[in-house]
Amino acid sequence: MAAVVAIDAGTTGVRALAVDEAGRVVHSAYREFPQYFPRPGWVEHDAEEIWAAVRDTVAQVAARLAETTTPIAAIGITNQRETTVVWDRGTGLPLHRAIVWQDRRTAQRCAQLAAAGHLDLVRQQSGLVLDPYFSGTKLSWLLTEGGVDRSGDLAFGTIDSWIVWRLTAGAVHATDATNASRTMLFDIHRLAWSDDLLAMLDIPATCLPEVRSSSGRIGVTASGIIAGLPGGIPISGVAGDQQASLFGQACFEPGMTKNTYGTGSFVLMNVGPRCPAPVDGLLTTVAWTLERPAPVTAYALEGAIFVTGAAIQWLRDGLGIIASASEIGPLAASIDDTEGVYLVPAFTGLGSPWWDPHARGTILGLSRGSGRAHLARAVVEAMAYQTRDVVTAMAAASGTAITSLRVDGGASVMDLLLQLQADQLQIPVARSRTTDTTALGAAYLAGLAEAVWDSQDELAAMWGADAEARPQRRAEGHYEQWRRAVERAQGWER
């Protein structure tokens, strides 16, 4: 029995998993890495610290597999998507801290591009919007205000590219179509870098990675690169975290929809092999590209919510209201109602369907009787409200009523959140048996490429739910108040 190792390089930490041929997680390791906030609205990571977390977690998993003499069939990688890394091909060293997807420093640049009439080009070719969320304007900033030299040794990538580069000791500079589709530099119709978008942002094509399939051999590990990890292991699956989650949730048929409650929350709907026209308030993205059992491309509609789990971290680290993230569920469930308290967690602006980089976090409805539990419940309710905002827009845009929602991610362990979400959407909400479906999706993509599994049907048969919440009540008044709160958060920082 072989195992597939998945590397999930998220926004706050790296998790490595070993997945057996039955789709079960048999070993895992996790390590956080620091967050840097040099200015309000700026968020950065140290790419070397991310790599150190990859080395540590993969070494732990490899050691456990070695104890049982279990061979590694392949490696899959999934990652926080739009986070932008630049490094020197000659030295292999980063040239600047990575600019994280949450970062807002290019909001003014995006506004200038929109005013110059470039929005239609961006929407039509990339499926995205002009927002600092995406990699393109981050890279443009690095090449101008960031002081990064446009030398022939300049390499750009999202975190997956950085990890592939390091795993192969610099032999492979590549990404996949799902990550490329998040850069605002990629034509999602032609599945190729766009000369028009590169010209718009004055970015040299020579720094870009090669775009490969999400499921197909990209390279092999170099010997001695990670303690206990053999050389020559195929790196055969790469996908952005939300697309990997869609795959791990076995949402293989058009109309199937999932939500991941992570640092942010991301609702994706599989819309099949044809790229749809741009939709106001939503993104169009590549869901995956496969090489076997037959070449196929799938697209997805996406609603991106910037802050959900990050608000729990804020309660813990910023306010000290909770000592650990696991306390949020019991504390929120200790009261039946927020008594009019609403928290709009627009700490880095608002994503779908509002796309307002100038919105800021807002707490409304406080009274003298408001306490820790009210804030905790308001944070959990905000997750459900923001998801409803997106699902409503998605159903209207696609003309397809969403009849069920598959969920995963750290916050999905809260039964309270599942029930709140079912009540807001008035549909069943099913929690995957494996909450780490992002990493599972990366493992599936790699294992499918290396014939560990033969088909998507085989993968779909392994999916299962460990809980399902069904609607119990309607809370329209609460949702109307939420929409009023969102209005007050919008346009705050201008």
C-alpha cells in the first residue's frame, strides 16, 4: 500500500498529510509561520519561513511513513493562491517578503486601472476584477515601489511555484492553471499567459512560471532536499487551495457547490467545461485541468470572502477574548442571540459580492450588556451571513438554485455554524468526513496522475459526510440587519 503526501501551504501555517489508497488521512503534521503587518492594510510572509514549515512537516510525515515501510507514490501541493513571491534564480533567495492575498496596498493602482478603462479587459480575459486581492498588481508594485530589479534571473510565482522550485532544487519553475488563473495575468479561455494583461501592468514574461496541468507530473524531488524524503518522488498534483477543496469535496458535476471556512471563506460552484461569461460580484476561475484518464478542463464560479477564520484569530490574538480558537464555538453557543450586535469583519476590505477595498471592520449594536459571548457569536454569524451574500449572487448569476452545500475547513467543526448556515440558506449543509479536504484534493490530483486512483468516479465514491444540518427556522430580520451593517462598513477608508 502506497501513500500520497499532500502539502497544504495555507495563510497561517503548513500542513502535510499522508493519504492512503482508501482516501484516509493516516499521518499529519502542522506548523504555523509568522504574519507580518508593516503598515495598516499590508500583510506579508517570509517565503523562507514558509519553506522551513514545509521542510519540517513533510519530514515528520515521511518519518512516520518510513516506520511502516510505506512508499510515497506522489506528492501533491495546494496553497494560498494570490500570495506573490519573487526570487533570484541564481541564488534561489527571495527578493522581498511575499505579499499576501489579503494585502491592500495596490487599491489605488487598481482604481487607476479601472479609471483608465481596463476593467473590461481584465474581466473578459482573466475572469477576475480589478482588486488588490490578485497577484498582478502586487507583482507590478514589487517591480516599482518595491525596488525589485527586472533582471534575467527574476522569478515570480505563487506559493506553489516556490515550493516546487525548492523541492526540485531549482530544476522546475512551474505552476498550474488554477493558480495562474488567480494572477490577473492569465487568459482563462486560452489557458495561457496574456500578452495584453502583461502589457497593461508592464510585467516581463521572462519571470513567469510554466503553466502545467493540475494533475500531471511536474517534476521529481531532489535528493536530500528534506530529511527522510527520497529523491525522485513525482510531484504530480498542484492546485490553488479552493480549487483543491472543490476537488477534494468530489464536486465533479456542474452545479455542485462547496464552501471552505478557513482564514477567509470561499464558495465555489462547478460550472463544467465551458468558460462562462463574467458575472457581476463573482469571479470566474479554472477549477482544474486533468491529463488522465482523459484531458479535461473544468471551470468554476467563485465568491471570495476575505475574513472569516481570521476574525477568530483576531478575537484570540488582538482582543484576548478567547485563549484558543477552539473556544469560539462553546462561547458563541452559550447565548441564543447576539441581542442586536453585528460584526462586519472587513479588516482587509470586502470581497464578493461587494468588492470594496475601502471597507473596514465594523461592530454595530453594542449596549452596556454586550459581552464576550455576544462578540463571539457575532463573528460566527458573520460567517453565515457572508456566505449567504455570495450564494444568493451565485444562484442568480448561474440561474441554478443551489440545493445543498458541502463544507470544510477549520471552522466547519462548529455544529452551531452549520445550523446557522442551513437556516440562512434554507438548504442542507453537509460537513465532509475529512475537514482537510483542501489537502485531500491535492492528494487526489497527484494520485490520479500516478494511477493510485483510476477515475473521478472512484474518488467520488470515497466522499462521505460526518454531519448534516437542515433548516430549522428562518431569520430574515437578522439578515436584513446584517445588510444594514454591511452598508455602514463600506467606503470607510477613502
